[in-house]
Amino acid sequence: MFDSSSSMQERENLRPQISTRVLIILAISVFFVGATEFMLSSMLRPLANAFNTTPVNASWLVASYAIAYAVSAPILGYISDRVDRRSLLLFALLAFSIDGAAISFAPTFETAVGLRVFGGIASAIIIPTTFALISEWVPRIHQAKSMGVLMLGMTAGIAFGPALAGILTEEVSWRAPFTMTSLGCVMICIVCFYILPHTGKQSIISQSSIGRWYRKWPVWRPLVAKGCWNGSGVAAFLLSGEILQHRYGYDAAEVGMIVTAFGLGLGLGNLSAGILKKKCRLEELSLVIVTSLLMLSISIFMLVTLSVFGTIICLVAWGAALGAGAPSSTVVLAERSAHAKGTVLSFAETMNNIVIFAAMPLASFLLAKQGAEEAYMVIAFGLGMGLFLTVLDAVYAVRKEAAFKIT
């Protein structure tokens, strides 16, 4: 109100320069989250041996992380709207680093599972907070591109995390990957302390402005759909290393190198989301395509014995489907939730992790006891539900667009 138009314009002109530096730092931050979460796909058997347990039990290192993330995300998202996001992010990065270091020295399997819960809570702060900071610091016209770059940071972690973890596990020990991510988080926390601008306490949005989003089926439909197909897709990927080891006898390093193709697909998907939307006109229609591709690629991977080349193609397609679907579904949810964006997107993260928590242990048990075909039935149920709701939502969107044109 008291700023002149010229001074406001000067500040707006400075924002892209500031946000570019901030964006790089935040992208590196989520890189370590992605690497830590997905590197276990090539480490389940070595971790099981280290803690004198079975790969089925070792999968609880994934499930405990997912359920902690799922339960804490909405609460922490609510808190982040009312405190200094910068300080909260610094705290979470430090906590994530301590967690990684502690797991390296965990004396028992139960202790490691408990520490993974702590890590899940820390990551539930890091991911939503970085997206919130992007929306605050980056000019509106550049936000879509910036969100894509931020997702590429996580994609890089997902892509290289399993490979690095597999190599470090084979050449050094299972502790080395956790030590690597712990040191990385310490370094990025120090950089963030000096680089990130101060935000101050967030303004509280009244309930009347947020609205009763939880009563709206057009919000719940894509919310549940994304949780089903995204959570099932991630759960299946976390089992992919065990499937490859069981089917072909690969060691951790070889599995890590092969599943890097999934990360490549994720990156391609992130970059192609905008192009796909232009071709389909609506994000809802593009989501039908990517969820169909997701179900097809996972089905072939789990049910068919493929060559190495065929396996890589499946993993690339699998990753591309998830990579293109994530930003498109986020746009849909953000558009329909109006002023409740933060809350709804936090619930979306919760839905993803609830599905991972529900699917991962059961699918892992069936994989060990009966085989990939039986484990696939668990994954296929989640994917089928997600595809069904996505198609239903696309029909709703097309009808709504047609009605809008008529009026």
C-alpha cells in the first residue's frame, strides 16, 4: 500500500535473480530426500543380511518411513503456514542428516525401523516446505518451470540414488549410502543458512477463505486417484530390485545401475508434462494416458521375463508415466482446491504414502513366498483403482468444459 509502483516493480524484477539461486539450493535439498527414499530398492537384501533378518522384514524400513510421512504431512503442512518456513526447512534438513548418520550405527533392526520413522517425519517437512517457498519466492509466470526444475532435483536423487547406493554397498558397506546422504544434508543445511532469505511468520488464512474442500467430490476424486496410481507405482519400483535379483541373480551394484533407467524416465516425464497437456488440451485427459502407460509397463515388468534391454525400456516407460503424471495431477488438485492448496497437496502426499505402506509389505511377502505374479495382484489393484478414478475424472472434466462452452 505504501510502496510506489516503481519500487514494487524493482522488487519484482529482482525476484527471478534471487529465485534462481534459491531454486538450485532447494533442488539439491530434495535430491537427498529422493536419493534416501529410493536407494533402498537396491539394498533390501544387504540390509536384511546386516540386521540378520529377511528381505520381507527389511521392507518395513520402507513402510515405516512411508507411514510416518503419511501421518505427519498434513499436520506439518498446517504448521508450516504459521511459522518461519526457512527455519523449519533448516531444522528438517539437520534432522534428516542426523537420522541418516544414526541409521549407520543402528545396533538392531528395530532401532533402524524407528529411525526411519524419524526420517519420514523430517522429509514430510522438507518436500511441502520447498514447494511452498518456490510459490512465495518465484514470480507467478515462472512458477511452473521452477516446479519442474525442483521435481528434476528429486528425480536426479531417485535416478542416481539406487545406483550410488548399490555401488557403495558392494564396494564399502551398507552404511556408506546413509553416511553419504547424511553428510550431503549437513552441507546443504549450512548453505541454506547463508543463502535462503528470511521469510518470517506466515499469515494465517481464515477457514472461510479456505472453504470446505473436504466436502467436494471433484477434489477427492483426483486426490484418491493420484494416491492409488502414484503410491502403487512407487511401491512396485521399491520391489523392482528384489524382483531383478530373484529373477536374474544380479547383485546390488548391477540392480542399482539397471534401475537408474527409471530415473531417466522420470526426468523425461517431468519435461514432457507440458507438451502432453497441450496435445490433450486438459490435464485430466493427459492423466488417462500416463496412468494407462504406468499400468502397462508395470504389468509387463512384473509378469514377463524380459531381456536386459526390455527391462530398461519398461523402467523408462514406467518412470516417464510417473514423471509426467505428478506435475499434471498437482495442477489439477491446486486448481480445484482454491485457497486450500497447501492442505490438499499435503493430503495428496499422505495418500501416496498410505498406499505405499499398505502395498509394500504385502507385495513383498507374496514376492518372497510365491513370486512376482502374486505380488503383482496387490500392485494391480491399486493401479486399477487409480486408472478407474482417473478415467471417471476425465469424463467429468470433459463434460464440464463442454457445458462451459455452451454457456
